[in-house]
Amino acid sequence: MAKGSGNNRYLRRAGGGLPGRSSMGGGNANALAQAQELLAKAQAELAAATVEGTAGGGAVRITMSGEQKILGIALEPEVVDPDDVEMLQDLIMAAIADATQKATELQQKSFGAITGGLGLPGLGLG
């Protein structure tokens, strides 16, 4: 391992200081606080929002939160055939996929307005 110059790499950055820390005053802190507030509001709205995914012409309905948590499953009696359980399983999976797609679109719309389409890594929204 090569010996370093002895200078801390963080102190060599323009403006000095630690990464993520601004030496430019409170402007960035206010902007960050506003962004965090907007994100928290959007997350609360997503938690309260619901989407419905369907399959089989509406015979299977999945209600899901904007956070992609399944809240309910509704089945029409005619779709419950004890001799064809696989079809019912397929319909449930299709309805879940439909609801998940709708919840994902809702998330992208909600957070996209805040991030301005920045495609921030780690948010799963890009």
C-alpha cells in the first residue's frame, strides 16, 4: 500500500470540509430542509393514496396503497372454480401486477415533480 501525502483528501476539496457539508452558509440547508419536507409530504400522500389493479374483466380486483402494499383482494364468485385453481392464481397475479404498475406510476408522478426528473440513485424512481 502506497503511503499517502499525509493530507486528508477531504480537506483538499474545493472549499475544504467534509463531503456533504457546505461551507456556503445556510442557503443549502434551507433548500435541503424544503426538499425533505416535500418528500415527506409526498410519502404521506402516497401512503394515503390507493390504486386498483384488475384482471379477468374485473373479476379479480387488488387494492394497493401508493406505497405498493396490498390492502385488499376482491373476487367475483364466478371466478372461484375449485376445478381450475391455477386460473384463479394467474388472475390474482395479473391483478397484482396491474396494481403494482399503477402504484409505480403514481410514485413516479409524485416524486418526479419534486426531484424534477433528476433520476436520483437509490430512490427506485428512475
